[in-house]
Amino acid sequence: MPGVYISYPFCSQKCSFCNFASGVSGPDTIARYRCALLAEIRAHEWAWQPETLYFGGGTPSLMTGELLREMMAAVPCEGLTEVTLECAPGTVTPEAIALWKECGINRVSLGVQSFVTKELRQTGRRHDAQIVEREIEMLRHSGLSNINIDLIAGLPEQTLASMDESLGWIESLSAPHVSLYIFEIDEDSRLGNEILLGGQRYGAPRVPNDELTAQLYEKASQALRGFGYHHYEISNYAHAGFESKHNLKYWLLEPYVGFGLDAHSFDGHVRYSNGDTFEAYFQSAKPPQTTSDSAEEHFFVGLRLLDGIEPTPLEWQRFAEPIAKWESAGMLERAGTRLRLTPPAVLVSNEIFQEFLNV
């Protein structure tokens, strides 16, 4: 069944590593966005009942109760089985939890990124490990126990020892889902741009090199599997039964509709996305559409799943050359009729996926 994504792109501060279309805005922009977002949702012609709903950002946990209730009223909620809200540590309170539960939120994703204070301060984050611990306890006490923790490998000041410290907290807190990302150096984040320019701000000179970042990721991945998490997607680990139903839709090429700034949609055949600046979003009457190549997307998206994909006979034939290339390099392997990444391939997965485009 399809899913719904709603973007709330506002934060109390912009983190140095963030490359999303989000940040700090004034009350006029927030008010204008609220009107545009609600109008977009209410104007949508619902051809199906959604199964999942995901509030991303930004920091959706900063939303007012009024806005959250209005959005929930605008979306068909009868068939929802998973409703996720992204939260910044430090925004979880008993009052907020009561509101979220009232509105049907049953899964919370905490943008922790690190449990080491020195690393957090370099990125602009204000929380610490103790705040995360208290807020997870509050969530569980209220019955909101389906919790994800985000973790990043490659932050400024990060070392193998400090990653061990973060992993110790992960083991202790035992949230049922963990997302492990590698910091990407690109011009869309302040830290990434500073590194590309050879600058000194945001801890840029203290970002781990590629070799150490790979070691950090591998250490964390191995530890998470040792803690009993199932590594089911390149960046995602879960206890049995706690895989993200919504995010699985992206990788299984199931339909979803996105509302708000830079939100993307896919109906099974056509992709389209909203503007990634406020003015572009406010002015766009109809998002640009791109017809997808189902075979390319089967490989480009589906291979992110650690179980891999089952190519059709035509796909085996069409992609025979890149498949053979990466099999011989030890990066792809066959398991019966399925094709999947090998463990070492995770760190170079984007390079592999690119080989299946325009073939």
C-alpha cells in the first residue's frame, strides 16, 4: 500500500553537516508555508488509502499542535499502520508526547548523530547523551517504544574510540531501529562546502579521512549486527519486526506521495518533486515529472536492500556487463535467483549503482 511524506523544513538551528532543504526561518515564512502546505494536501485527489505517513524535515517535532492536527485531518488516516515523526533531541517533552499520541504518531526517529559531546558541539547540536537517554525513557514510559536513532560516521573529531563510546550508548539504550549514515562531503552542507574550499570553520580540518571514515562505518556496522540488529538496508538496522515500513516503500519501488518543500513523489511509473526553495515551492503550480526506467530503478534502488533483488530474464541480459564486472570485483554475488551486494560493496555502493543507469 502507498505511503505519504510531509516535509516540515524548519529547525531551531542549521547543523553544519546537513544538506537537506531545511533551516532557520522567520515567522512570516513559517506562516506562509503552513498555508501552502495545507492547501497542497487538501487539494490532493486521493486514489488510495495510505498505509504509512512520515513527517520529515527539518525538525517536525517543533510543529505546533494546531498544525499537526490540521495535517492529520487532511490525510486519510483509516488505513495507517505506521506514522513516524522525526525529532531533534531536546524537543521531547511529556506534553509533546501526549500530543503526538493523540494525533496517531506511533514511531519516533531521533536525530542523535553522536553521543559524544565534543562531536555534537562541532556540528552545532545542543543535546548530549543524557538528554537522549531521558527522552527515550519518556517515550517508552508513554508507550511510544518504536524508536529509531540516527548515527553518523565521519563527523569532525570522531575517532575509533569515540565511536566506541557512541556504540556503548546504542547498546545500552537498545532502541529497536538504528540508521547509520556516512557523512557526505558536498557543497550542499556548510561543513561539506568548507572542506571543498579548504577552510577552517565547522571543524573541517578535523573531519576523518576516507580510510578512517570507512573504518568508523565498518566498526559501527559490525557492532550493530553484534547487538542483534538485522542489517536490512545499506544504512538501516532493526530488531526483528521493527524495519521502517515507510522507507521500505522507497527501496521496493512502491508508490508514495510527498507534500511540502523538496518533497518527492512516485506513482509506480512517474516521479515528480516540489521546489527545493521556498519561492520555488510557493510558485510552482505543477511539479516537473520524470518517467522512470523500471529496470534501472530496480537495480539502482533495490540493490540498497541487503537481501538484494530478483532480476527478470530481460534484466539479466540487459545488465550482463555491469553485473559481470562487479561480480568479478567481489562486489556483487548471486544467491539462487537473487543478486545482492557483498559486505565490502556497501562502502562503494553509489559507484556500483551508477553502472546500471543509461545501459
